[in-house]
Amino acid sequence: MRLIRFQELLRFLGSSWASFFYGYGNLACLYWFNSISKEFFLAATAGFVLWIVLVVTGLAVNFFNYFYLLNDSVWRFWEDVITVGGLSALPQVMWSTFVPYLPNTILPGALSFVVAVAAVVMARLGKLSEKGTKFVGAISGWTATLLFMWMPVSQMWTNFLNPDNIKGLSPVSMLLAMIGNGLMIPRALLTRDFMWFLGSSWASFFYGYGNLACLYWFNSISKEFFLAATAGFELWIGMALWRDTVVHGYSSPFTSLKELISGNTFCKLPVGWTTEAMRK
């Protein structure tokens, strides 16, 4: 159990590092080289500062809640805040990706904000079914995952509109993105965490490998580099599925994938594991 908590901490540190150095760092570079306006950069900076405040607040709230030092009403309020915030941000970010082909408006974010507030209020007043209440409780996790998954979509769209920008992509960075997210896939399979599996698989395939494919298509990397990355990616995914099948004592990897999607065996221990070992 201590090992699992340590891995969750590493996962959080990795996500935070990527958000700061890859996300905000690249925005700073774009502003430095006059590729984005000052107004856009200042707005992004304000949003990033707000994100830091939310992360620090979330860490404090989770710390106190873990040691039973937090009032239940405060915890529920925090859950409602991140649910409304996440559901409001996701449609707005998706919409903004396609501006100016779509009108520049905050309408998607405003509408989703109203829907999120209504859903949270109905859940707290007991107006939803048990399944509906659980769905509302899972919104914040899904919106965070989908925001992360949208990053490669935005990058692909940029590649499509401006093929010359492909030359600015680092093949090593894309390879590391493919490897880093790919390394999380076996863990997500083992714990039957579909949200984690979907996010890491999507980023590994579409962001890492997808951008490598774009680089190869536009002759920015060699054929040998691309084929080596392709072979390594396929071997890793195949090995992850095979080893998970062996660990759980199944005859087909499709059984593991079916369990992962259905979510009915999240707490099932692999063959040979015991609750005593999990506690350690």
C-alpha cells in the first residue's frame, strides 16, 4: 500500500512538472518569440497562477481529509468547486481550439457552468438517483482526464493548419511523451483504473506516437527512427497486455480489457497477491 501511495505521488509530481515546464514553459517561449499576443500570454499567466492556487489548496484539503482533520461539509464543498470548475473549462477549451473557424465566445463555458451548478445542487439535495450522484462525483476526475487528452488533439489541429510548425517539434520530446505515458499503461491495467488507462494510452498513442507520425509524414525524421519507435511502441503495448493476462490468470488479453472497461473488478487482487502484501 505504501508503494501504491508513493507511485501516486510520483504520478502527481510528473503531471505538475509537465504542466509547468511543457505547458506554461512553451507559452512563455511563444510569447518571447512574438508568436502569441501579450494579452493571450497574460491571460494564460493569470490562469496558471489560479491553477497553482487550486493545486496547493487541493493538496492541503486532501492532507487534512486523509488524517480526518477536515469537516465533511468542507470536503464536499471542495469536491463541488472542482466539479464545476472542470466541467466549465472543458467545453470552453475544446471550443477555443478551433477559433477563428468558430466564433470567439465564452458561451460554451457559460452554458456548461450552469449545467455543472445545476447537477451539483441536485446531487446535494438528493434529487438524483444513486447512479446519478456517483456520476456527478466522478465528473471532476473525468474532466481532468479529458483536458489532458485534448492536448494532442490541439497539437494535431495546429499541425494540420500550419504544417511548417512541424519543424519546430522535437522528435526526442515526442518520443519521451510516448514512452512516459506508455510506462503508466501497465499500472493502470493492473489496478483496473479505466480513467488512468484511457488518459495514458491516449497520450502515448495520439500525442507521442501521433506526432512522431506527423514528423515522419513531413520528412522531419528518418524512416529508421520512425520504424524503431513504432516497433518499440507495439512491443511494449503487447507485452503489457500479455503480462497482465498472465498476472490475472486469464487466457486472453481481451478479458482484461473487458474487465477494465466494465469496472466490475477494480478491487480484485491478481493471482498470488494477498491483502497482507497490499498493506505493506
